[in-house]
Amino acid sequence: MDQQTILFTLFGMMAVTYIPRMLPAIALSSRDLPPIVAKWLSYVPTAVLSALLAPSLLAPEGVIDLTFSNLYFWVAVPTFAVAIFTRNFFGTVAVGMGLVAAARYFL
């Protein structure tokens, strides 16, 4: 592949990544959203994170596995409890990492 094709591909990829993010920001920057829309949008990060985490926690090998051999699922249970009760991101990450390390060391 020649340099010009690579450069056009790179700029094209940059455009299709940047434009969909900037258009809503530009279009909505001067407007106040209705409260119901703002409330709905506040749940989007949680929904996206759940959609990313659920398959790897519940089905790490492509099949739902809730046995004790699924270390990440069982470590996630107390980690989620810490997240719910403390609402502290750093503490939640520290507990999760500590539990994974402890489980790998002792098991």
C-alpha cells in the first residue's frame, strides 16, 4: 500500500471517529436539555459499563459459568457491594484488584 492511501485511510478514520462525537456536542452546547432527557442520559455510562462487563464476568469462555472456577464472577460480587455502599471509584478498584490478587495467591 502506498503512503497516500495510508494517509487518506488515517484521516478518514480520524474523521469518522471525531465527527459523531463533536456533532451532538456542538448542536446541544447552547441548549438546556429537558430534565427527563438529562436523567436518562445519566444512566448511559452505567449501561455501557454493564454491557461491557457482563459477558466477561458471566461467560468468560462463551458459555455462562457460575461455578467456583469462574474467579472473576465471584470477585465481582463483593466488589459490586463495595461500589454500591461506598460510591468510591478508587476504593472499588482497589478492592477488586486486591481480591483478584488474593484469590490467585491463595487458590
